[in-house]
Amino acid sequence: MEKTHIDRLVTPDYFNRKECEGCGCCISICPYEALSMQTCADGIRRPRVDMTKCLRCNRCMDACEIYKCYYIPQKQYETARRAAL
């Protein structure tokens, strides 16, 4: 059975959209290339997380200078990761 590559938008449960300025510092720090930028409906580019690549190293969270935009609760991370694999 072939694994499907799923590119998942970080949902509000995981991501503080109101605080994100789209600086991209989280993108450049990810060692697994699990993040990319997407232009949202409001015109601001915000990160996407590819759950097939994310290993929850939290470097994106540490790099974020805006109120730590990222937070992925363990249970939600595990569920999303299983769905992606």
C-alpha cells in the first residue's frame, strides 16, 4: 500500500493566526522541511505543516518571535500524524 502525501493546513487549534505576521522564521528553522507558506484568504502568507514530515521537534515553536504562534497538543499531533501516514 502506497503512503499518501498529505499537506495539512495548521488549524486554529494548533496555530495562533491573529498573532502570526507571516515572517517565515519557522520555515527556515525546520530541519525536516515540514513547513511551507500559503497565502490565506486575508492575503497574509502563513505556515502549513506537512504532518508526514513533522517530527514535533518544536524548533518552529522556539523560533517564533510572536507569542509562540505554534502549539500542537500531543493527542492532536498523534491523530494528525497517523492520518497523514
